[in-house]
Amino acid sequence: MTAAAVASPRVLVLGVGNLLMRDEGIGIHVVRELEREEWPERVTVLDGGTGGFHLLSYLCEHERIVMVDATMDGEPPGTIRVLRPRSLTDMPRTLSAHDIGLRDLLESAALLGAKPEVVLVTVSVAEISGEGVPLSTELSPRVLRVLPEAAALVRGLAREVGRQASA
Amino acid sequence: MANRIVVDPITRIEGHLRLEVEVKDGKIVDAYSSGTMVRGFELILKGRDPRDAWAFTERACGVCTTVHALASVRTVEDALGITVPPNAELVRNLMFCAQYMQDHVVHFYHLHALDWVDVVSALKADPKKTSEIAQSISNWPKSSPGYFSDLQKRLTAFVESGQLGIFANGYWGHSAYKLPAEVNLIGVAHYLEALEWQKEVVKIHTIFGGKNPHPNYLVGGAACSINIDDANALNAERLAKVGSLLEIAAEFIEKVYIPDLMAVASFYKDWGAIGGGLSNYLAYGDLPTHGYGDPEHFKFPRGVILGRDLSKVHPVDGKNDAEIQEFISRSWYEYGSGDGDGKHPWKGETKLKYTGPKPPYDHLDVDKKYSWLKTPRWKGNAMEVGPLSRMLVAYASGREEVKEVVGAALKQLDVPVTALFSTLGRTAARGLETKLVAGWSKEFYSQLLANIKNGDTRLWAGEKWAPETWPAEAKGVGMTEAPRGALAHWIVIKDRKIENYQLVVPSTWNASPRDPKGQMSAYESALIGTPVANPEVPLELLRTIHSFDPCLACAVHLYDEKGRYLNQVQVL
């Protein structure tokens, strides 16, 4: 069954990233905000962490996915963008600096016959651990400031895609 | 003049290791392995509550996630003198086994098989012949000509769409691929089946750990409660689910993974003489059957083998400061006592001092410091860790069931025991231990059910939970075997807070730079002599490195903002 034919699609709100790598963990920070709220049964709010292959079952079991992740796209830190990739080839290969090759996973899901619709929320980040920058769980001020806005955006998108009976 | 190949990053799907190797006359003559991202866990953990450390260390990696939590809770328990109840040990063992089965199968099919299996060649296979071969090696039911024919059509459509996707990174058509088209098709079929299979097996982590990825652990026990009638507890239904997942896991390993491993290996026996590298092997051991405090009764025994001498197993003591030490003479750190020094992890220091080239760079300055990984040594010796080390230590310790499966595999392939010391041996050892783990997991499961039936539902020892019960100072070490090899955490607790915390992870043992004596670590050493037919497509190099199952997510964290992948190989 394709996603478009589902009357009440199951929605996955997925934050990915590494909580230990400063701004890289913004996706997890957003999900932690949303986890505190009440959601309908068909909505799963998931801290995907650096889950890799562990996330495949979730990708296969939901028709709609709202994903939030950090990106280093050269925009000013705290810039929030919404991407709606029409096909897997539109997906960035890796968004940022954590382990998960999300496009690899979506391609794997497609091989198993699952083609969830994905909306991607990216937050441009300033500081991640890297050459000479050690681990930390703190967000940089400019990214911390947009956390409520990012959470509100993801919340709205989750409701929107959950309502749509067809794409 | 030798050619230098740079492969950065090296893992197929998740990667952040940089290798620089030199090729001369079709063989690798020199190799440098670098972790290009700093970690510094101690900096994040210092001053925190020791009972929370597992939740941070677990985030080190998405693949080894549970093993860091396990090492961490054991470390704190060791420091505080806590013994967990038998059921908690069993729950931990079951999570450990689930992790091994999932991780090793994923490694074989999704991270390593495509070094041996040519996906594009599978398009030319004859489905009928494929079916005959599949049925000759296993009674796995999905083996009809129609099944393989349908699969081939799906695969053809996928390839013709121009979206090779996860298959895009292979070196299809390379002369080093030796499998007949039909065996390639079996490999691809099981690649897809394994994807489907693995997403079920990991649900064991959700049942015991409340969530996955990053399941919950607990100092003193397991983070769940047993009540067979309670909807929210580990109840009869959930326990039955674990039992059925273990059955499904074991059947796939027995009927798909092992037959495929043997079939593929039989075409690549020459790899039983390539990629051996170091001759020393270290295993901390794991899977306690009489509690973590009694390593003699671990399913995977603890010990060291030196010089490939299987007649002697040396004991290992994580607390002896003359045994495990970390060196930084070739790593971007500095020690207060000087760069040549080796430090036991309890006295470990993490003072960053980057002296490498300013990125982006073409080459590391490999004559100086060239990695963010420290270099661990056991009594000054470079050690390989991982499945091969575990199987060799168990074999040399005289463990009958291990000797049996290893002996049978050697006989089936008609290769001598020395073939174990190789790229092929490493890959085979991983499969053989998976088979053993699948069997052991059923023993642990039966024991857990028997305990519950007898009225023992204890999962947590809470006597020393409150910090007021702790001594002013305490030190601990927690050892485990991650799928990739020996893993240990060391903690120093002072005034009820973490004073020092050090991780020595498997990929640090295997992927670290040279030590002050110039001795190579496992990756570098194993690459020497590995043939490279075409430096532009160094498939052979990947075989040897992938045989270790590199997961630098464990050792150092990746950065890949340019999205550079395996197929971008520079030849300089």
C-alpha cells in the first residue's frame, strides 16, 4: 500500500543526531520537547539518536515522517528550513556529522517496499565537536534560541501530515 | 615511487576513519590509520553523577549503543561493590546476545558482503541454477526458482532506474570478485532478507530496555520489572515475544548466514593467507553464567594470546596499572609526564593538542602525530581485538563447543588452523561466534523463565543506590566484549562525583596509530601485504579493513559535511 492511499497515516516524528556533539544534537533536543506532550496513538515521537539500522523498522512502519536534524549548510546558525524531498535522490546524503546515513536507510526501506513521505526540518548549526572541539551536551546560544520555534514547526508539521489523507 | 591511496572515510555506510596506504608493485607496503575526530568523554563526564554515566556513553555510537551502557554500569558497580541479581545478569546477557546477532548479520550482509558479492553480476544469474545451489547448501524455504527470478526482476528494475542507492558504492565488475553469478544472486537475496530480519531482532532491546535505539540501563540491575500479569511490566506476553524473536534469530543464522558464509568463503580461500597482521589477540570475555565477578564462567573467556601460540592463554587484569596502558606519542594529546609515557586508564589524561595540518588537507603528516585515537597496549604489546580474538582465546582455553564449531568450519573449507590468522579467518570467526551466541541466548532465556517460575523476580540490587552509602573515593573497571572487540570503561569516583572516566574502545585497539616503539596497531599491520590490483578501486584493501568491522563512531566521531564517500578515492 502506498502512503497516499492511507486514510489515517501513521506519523513518525523523528529527531536524529548526537546529543554529545553540541549543536549536532538539536534534533534530539526538539524531540525531547515534543515527548512531553500528548500525541494521538498513530503518532510516534522518537529520539532516534545515532540509531543507524535500528531505525529501519520505524521507517517501514510509518507512512509519514517528520524528521528534524542539524545541518551545516553555510546558513547562519539557527536558520530553520523545511525540505520536502520528492524522491530519494533529493535527499541530502548526510546532513551533518552523526553516524546515521538517513538516505541509506530510506533506500533500504524502499528496497523492502516501504516509501514513507518525508518532511525534513533542518536547523543550521554553529558548533559541533570536531577537530579540536571536544564533546559537550550544550547547544550554542544561537541554536538554543530557536529551539522553541523549531519544536513548534515540527509540532505543526506532524499535525498537518497526519491530517492529509493523500499527498 | 610508491603510490599513496587515501580512503576517507572507509566504512560503507557509516564512516569516519581515514586511511593512508602506500602501494608498490601491486601490494600495500605501508599504512597509516587515523581517527580524524576528537572525542574526549572524560571532559563531558567529569563532575557528573556516576549513576548517569551510562546514558552519556551509550550515545557514543549508534551501532554499539548498548555495549557502552553495559560497560558503564559495570564500571560503577565494580567501584561501589554492587552485585546485580541473577535475573539482571540474564537480561543483560539477552540484550548482549540480541545486539551480537543483529550487528554481526548486518555487518556480514550490509557492510562486508559487497566486498565479495558482485551485485551487478547477480543480474545475469540463472534463477533455476541459483535455486539448485541454494537448496544444496541449506533447507531455508525461500529458495525456489520463482523466488530468485522475482528478486532478479526487482533488482534489475532498481539498477535500471539508475538509483543504485546503497549498492552504488561497490566496485562492480572488479577482477577480484570470484563468485559465480548464481551465488551473487543468493547473496543479494539474503542481503534483502537480512534487512527485514534485523529490524525484528532488535525489538528485544525495546522489550528489556524500554526503548530502542539507546535502551535504558540501570546501575545495580536491569531497567525493567517482572510481573507476568502487569500490562506495563515484563509480562508473560513480552517474555513469549522474546522467546519467539530468539527462535527467528537462530533460524536465520543457522540456515542463511552460516551457509552463505561458508559458500562465499569456499571461493575465497586465498584470503586465508592475507590480512593476518598482528599475532597477539586480546579478549576481556563476557556472558557471565555465575555472575560478572566470576570470569572463569563466562561463555566468552578472558585472556591474551601472544605470538599466535594457541598452547598458552595469558591472564588479563584491568586493574593492574602495568598491563593496559594508553600512549599518545603519535596522537594529538599531551601528557603531563611527557609524550613517551604510557598511562593506565585510571590515571588517564585527556589534554588535547592538535598539531596536524589545517583542514582541508591532502595528507596527514604521518611521521609525526596523526590521529585523535590514543594507542592502547597490553604489557607493551599491540593487540588485535574482536571476533577472531574471542574465538582464538576460547579455542586455546579448551572450550569444547568453540573447538567444535571452529574445527568443523576448517574441515568444511579444507584449510589449516593457520588460515584463521587472516582476513577470511576474521570474517569466519564473526559468523561462528554468532552461531554460538544464538544457542547461548536460548539457554539464558530458559534460565530466566525458570527463575521467574521459581518465584525469583528480582532485577535490581538497590542497597548501594544512595550516594550516602558510598565511600569518599572509589575506583572501578567494567569490561565487556562489544561486537567489535574488547571494551572497557574505567572510573574514579570522588566525593560521589565522577573524577575521571576513560573509555578504551575496540576500534582504539585496532585502528590506533603507532606506539612510541613504532609498533603498528591491528589495522595498519593487517594491511601490509594486502594486494591491490588497481589502486583506483582498492577493493582488496576494503576487504581487510571491513573484516575488522570498523566502527569509528565508537572510537572517534565522524564529520562528513562534504558527504564524501568511499567511491571518491584519490590516487596520488
